[in-house]
Amino acid sequence: MRHWVLFGVMLLGIGTPAGAQQAPSALFTADARFRQPLTLAVRDRPLQLLLEDLRATRKLPLRADVSTRDERVTLFCRERPASEILAAVAQHFDYTWQRVPRGNTEEYLLVQTPAARDRERLQRETAQATATSALRRRMTERLQRARLSPEARRQLEIGDLQRRRELLKDPNERQLLAERLEALAQGVYRHAAPDAGADGLDAALAAMHPSDWERLWQGKPFRFAFPLAAGRVGLSETQAGAIVRRHTELQSAGQQPDGVLRLGAFEGVERLRGEVTLAFEDGKPELRLQCAYVARQPGLRVQAGFEHSERAPASPDAAPAAPVQDADLRREVALPSAPEGADVSYLSLSDVLEALAPVVPYTLIGDSYDHLGNRGRLPRGAQRLDEWLQRAGRGLGFRVRRQGGQLLFRHHDWARLRALQVPDRLVRRWEAVLTIDQAPPLHTLIDMARAMNEEQVEVLLHRWEGRRRLPLAVTGLVRADLEDHLEVLRLLGTLTAAEWTAARRSGSPLVAVQRPDQQAIHLRLLQAEHRDSPRTDEAEELEALGKAPPRPLSASLDAEERIESGAAQPRLRLEAKPVTFYVGPRVVSLTDSLDEALRREHQEDPTTSAGRLRRVEGTAYAVALYPDAGAEEPLLFSFLTSDRRR
């Protein structure tokens, strides 16, 4: 069996390709310590820890500063001079080694210079501007279509479907589309409902003044209301109705046996609040419509909210993943099969380098950025190296560059991905707490909510689940707390020490949350409630089942208007209740019975033993957020934590 040994010397029986010897960095040439050979197998290792290891094991005076310490690197090399490897790592990440005094000696500090930071920022902004321009072109076309008459838009939709039908090969799919076209020509829908969100966004775009349109692309939301409300653009009843009509009609729509959809009637809109924003998801721009409304149907008052987003079509990367003219990469390699039962739900660039390391003679250096595209399966078996790199690179979005005896791997959008990475020093601290407690303390959840945006939360949870850094049950508990309550946790993080004490004191008055940062969070929570508002018939079903119906949407809209006008006085209360639960490898069980917890765990994995379940004497927190001083119906949120009973 072949093993990689960290910082050891190893003979693998694979020759070094011609030209592999790299000129050592001039900074290290006068220091004999950097001529010692290194054999390294480093995967997803923060530079700070890597350099600390080299300092301890090889007596190399190395350190990373605050700008480089959290950068994770994957590195495989055999018997290469330390000077060569260190210089290559710095060059690959556009970092710089500096010799600095430290006491009576000198050490080497790895930094990102201001010029390098500017290059990174420029690359990120250029990519973002290019994608935003593509989205603007697409939405300009949509705006032109939105300003047409309903009949002209219907004819364009028919033309789009006809072109789609011409591309279809399956006769059944072609027949269904033909039936859709025939129905649409008669003004009805069959087999598929109209896209109410897209229609609403088109109508909102058409309601914009040219100045609103320009400000939108400068990052300023188009915030609108009917009737007119302070701080928002006032819409006419016709404009408001155009935004919500289709969504309202679908609330009472019914489908006939032949697939024809009968839309409900629309009798008008009473109230509407919403906004169109330029947002970024996974680093890519999108236009996002969010709105809540009260409208009328015959004998029915509809209160609902919806959202819709549009992105520019993805543009294929024309650049090949690997150099196509490099004869040295045309060598045959044989990659061993993946271990039986190997998890392929998570695949990263470090997996690529680890798979290549035993079968190629190169030094391998790559970034180690986590992102939501980290999934798939690597090609295996005998094949040409350049072809293998092309396939893997297309799937994971990276490029390869050969520099003598080095293969250097870099994500296409590395500048965007670097900004998404959560500092490793924070991640290690959170992992240590969760490993010990098996559930998050409330203060850790608040720290996480304050340190990460929504996209970073998704990226980190994806990494934890894919790499099994924590039991799935623990990660699932953290996911539930963060995904469902991220804004509430941020609100708790704004409390002063005195406010925190008052909020937790039983019987104390409600704590005011009226500072501008708190008001902004409160507004986002209300808007999220709008999006989750059930349809009217769903609310009636809840009431029929004896369950409390949600707060009327009109009451939430009232609260939102008062907050925006500065007239509201929102209040908060935090309650804590002791709770016992068990955490297993896959399941969190809210029970104080080990037998019951084991029974639930066995539903996921029958082989789990009782010894793998951890009993936690924790605390369940409930947060009640009252939108105004006289409000009787609070927004309610709860968290399950490992906080010890008091």
C-alpha cells in the first residue's frame, strides 16, 4: 500500500519530468535552511497551520499575516527544495514573502500586498459587472415585452412554445406541447400554469420610471406600494393589479380532466407592498421581486405574498481547463477506482489533486475553496492526463497551468469564491464547540449569524455535510437554527448586555428594539413572513383543525408601514426552558428516553449502538417579537441549544 507521509521523505518510483527543477526564490537563496527537500501531502490546510507545521518540524521561520493565514491550500510534492515550494505557493495565490525582523532574528512573512488586493478586487468586480450587464440586456428585452398589449404578449408566448416544440424529439412531449399551443391560441392554459412570478416581475418593471430603472442597476431597490406609503413609489390601481392579477387568479384555479386550467376571477387589488432588487446569489446577479398583497375574488378576500427572481443565462467558459498544446500532459495515467460506497455528494478541487498525486510526477498546488458546485464524481481508469483534466475541470470549474514540474490548479472565479470563505480560525472554533457539546450554544449561533451572510451559511453547511466534519444530526440541527432563524439571531446579537439581561429576566417589561440596525432586521423578518403567508383556504383549513391561523397579512403590512415611518415601537422577549434531548449520528430526538431515541435512530441506521447517542441537558429558547407597542400577535421563533440548565 502506498502512503503519503506529511513532511516525510518518500520514494514513489515515478520520475521527475524534464524541466521540473525550479529556480529558488531569491529571497531564500542566502538561507541554507530553505535548501532542504520537502515531501508534503497537504489537503485543505490553512496556510497559518501549514507554516506553523514547517516551523515546528523543519525549523523554518515562517509565518502568515492576517491577510493570508486563513487561505486553505492543497499541496502534494516529493523531494522538492523548500524554497521552490514556498515561492510557488506565494506566486500561485499572488502573495508575497517579506523578510521581517523578530526579536534578535528574522523571519519570513507571507502577505497579500495592497496591489494584489486591488487585482483581486478588480477581477471580482469585472466578473460581476460582466454578468450584471448580461442580466440587464435580458431584462431590457423583458421590459420591452412587458409594455406590449396582452394580445401581443400572448402571441410572443405562442412563438416561444412553437420554437421549443421544433427542438423536441420525444413524440409524447411534442404532443403535450401541441395541446398547450392549441389551448393558448384560445386564451386558456393546458398542462401547465402561467408563471405568476414572472408576470408580476414584468409588470413591476413596466411600472418603473426611467430613473427608477437606472437606480435599480446601481443597486438601489425599486420599492413600491398601493395605496401610496411613505418612502415608496406610489402605483396606480391598474399597475398594482397587473403585478398581482395572475397570482391571485391561481389561488382558486382548478384543473379539468383534460388538463385545461380554469383560473379564478380577479376583482381588484386593495393593497400592495413590494420591491424589486438587484441581488447576488452564488456570486451571480439576479433581479428579485418580493411582494405582499390583499386582493379580491368573488366572495373571497385573498391575502398572499410571493417572490420571483430572474438570472441571465449562464455563459459557457470558452477557455479549456488544461493547456491543449502541452505535449507533456498527453501522458497516460491510470486512476484507481473510487472506494466502494464512497460518498460522491461532495467533490472539491482537493479531491482532484489527491486522486492525481499517486500517479503523476508533478508537484500539485491548488486552492481549496468551498462552493455549492462541489459535487460529482471523478473519471477513473486509464486515460490521457490532459483529457482527464479537461473533464474534471469543466465539472468543477477550474483551470490547470503547468509550470515546469508543477501543475497549478485555480478556480475560474477564485476571486468571488475567496470572498465567500468563512475564516478558518472561526470554523475550527465552532467545530470544536459542536464536537464537545453535540449541539450549538446560543452564543455560538449568534456568533455564526453575525459572521456569515446567507450564502456563506450554505457553503459552510455544504462543506460540513459533504466532508462529515460533524455528525449529520449536529449539522442538521445547526442548519435548522441558521436557515430558519438567521435574522432573529442577528437581532439578538444587537442587544447590549443590559438589554440581554432584561430580555431574559422573567416578568420584566419587553425590551425595545428600535435602533436603526434593529429596525432593518425587523423589517426583513416581517417581509419573510409575507412570503410564507398561506393562501386564504389554507388559513381556513388550519382554523378548522383547531390550529391558530397566522396573523392576517394586512396586520403585518400595517406593522411594516409603521416601522418604515418611524412610528412603531417593536419589543422583544426571550424565554428559556430546560429540555432534554439525544443527539445520534443522524437524528436529534426530543425525548429523555434513551430507548425511544435509539428507536428513532434505527429508522435511519439500524446498526447504530446506544453508546453512540449523546444525552444533552440543554435549553430551548423562544423569542417573541412584537411589531408594535399594542401588538397582541408576536412573531415567534425557537432554538434548541446545548446551553446548560440554570
